[in-house]
Amino acid sequence: MDETVAEYIRRTILRIPRDEIKTMLHKWGFLSEMQLQNINFHQIKENISQDVVQLCEENSADIKQAAVLDIIYNHIYPNKRVWSVYQMNKTGEETDFFDLKDFKKKFKRLLRSALKNVTINFREYEDNAIWIRIAWGTPYTKPNQYKTSYVVYHSQTPYVFISASVLKSNLPLLCQALLVASNYSDIREMELRSHSLNSLKDIVFKRYSQNFQTYYPTPLQERNVTPESADIRIIQENKNERERIQRVNREVFGDGPQPKLEFAQYKLETMFKSDPKMDVLDKREPFRCLVKFSSPHLLESLKYLAPAGMADAPLSPLLTCIPRKARNYFRIREKKGFFPGSFVSP
């Protein structure tokens, strides 16, 4: 067994929590049951990794087997990576029968024709998800197994989840290979990023049910009160306001937990509207801006803005519609001319 393969397997084992190493090796299936019984899984991880490497040496493991172990690890711990969502489109409405063997063949052929030093591994899972691991090299260097790209493609959908390598220059080539292999004509990033792969899937596959704003606040009715009842009225109004905020927040966000989204981006466009006599603008040109949101848990953060007193309830639809707008690349355009800062989503 090559020394680089042995070192890669050793480092992969060291990343796994000790209590889960045996289970993961069972899923790997490269070592026999008899070999696994000879490993003392109660010793320190360094010694466990050395024992595993020695057994892999006996089985003549190569980089292909090592890559499979790495895929299993990333499938179990997808939150170790940052994932971006891409959506593919076709020119027509025709639906093609998906052939996994043909998909793999086309994907490998395009990547290897453009870049010879690259290793590609596939693994299929029961939810129609194809996990692809790509280790990139250069014309003069071997593939770097420690800086890999991961692709999760659901064959019955146009959505692709990519965790790119450090070499961003390889991303266009990767996208082109996906288009050719899956018979799509266009691919676009949806400006959604998160460590939580499952949350991104919940959003784009509409497995996350979010309520939408149906409440419109009405102004308080003024009435005459006596000084003696002022304190009671203030306490009651504060209580009613807290209850209103909780009710409106529940109507907008629902009762369940929010998908763990860490990044969202809006592309906004509106028109300035000013008094013609002021002659502020010579031309009616749209005002464009890019608004980015980032947080360890973006949707949960938005959910608690109003209860924390940091925003009025209900929140602006520009914030509460983020999961829905994710499927439209967050392109929001104003239909009418309003003052700057007033945005209306179509």
C-alpha cells in the first residue's frame, strides 16, 4: 500500500469520534469481520488508526478504498463542510430517463479530458442522492486528497449541493461536468450557503413549511382615561403587545424549528421618485444594491428579532420570505416607483 494512502486512512480515522470508529468501519466494508474483531477499540485513537492502517496494508488498500471511507465520513458528518445550492435548468420541458451509469461515464470523461490529474469517486444513497468526491491536481502535481470538492446530486431534481475545494478556479469545470452528465443546459448558484446540508434540502425541496404574513397591524384607538387607571392600562397594553408579537411571530414563522441557514443574499432594484421641480435626477435609472445576511442560524435569528424588541412585528416580508425566495435566486424587483428604501417583492 502506498504511504500516502496509509497516511490518508490514518488521518481519516483520527477525525472520527472513537465510539463511532467501529460502526463506520462496518459501513466501509473493506475490512472483514474477523479483522475488525482483532482491533481493540478501547485504546487511544492513534493506536486504533495504526491497527486499521496495518490491516489495510494486508488488504492492499488503494486511494479508491480510502476515498470511499472519506465519503462515508462526510455523509455522516456533512456539517463539517460549507454547502452551496445550485439549480440547473433545461431549455425545454422534456424529461429524460436518468441513467446512473451514463451519468458517471459522462462526468468522468469531461473532467479527465480537461484535467488528467483528478480522482473521482461516487457513492449512491437510498434517497436518490449521488455523492461525488473530487480530488483536484494540476498538470504537474498529483490530486490533493486533503482539499476535495463534494457534490450531492439528487437525480430526480434539478438541485445540486456543492462543497467546493480551495481551488475556486475548478468550480466552472465542475459545473460544466454536471450539466453534460445530467443533460441540463444552465446552472446558477442560488445564493444559499450553510453548514447544515439537511436544512438546505428542506428549503429547496419544500420540506419546510413556513407560514406567511397574514396579519396587518391596526392603530390603537384613542380613548379618555383617568389618571388612576393609567398604570393599569399601561400594564395591560404591554401584556397585550407581548401577546400580539408572539401571535404574529407564530403566524409568520410557525411553531417548529427553522432550517439552519447561514447565508442569504438579495439583489434589489428600485426606482428613485422625486419631485420634478427639485431636478435631483436627470435620468430615471434604477437603484441597485446587494444585501447580504449571515449568521450561525439566520432564520432563528430573524424569528427572535421582534420578541427581543429589536424590530417591529410583523417583520418585513423581505425577511420572512427568505426560504421561498431561495427558489427564485432572491431576485426581487420593485413593480412601482417608491421612495428609496421601499421595496416590494413581485
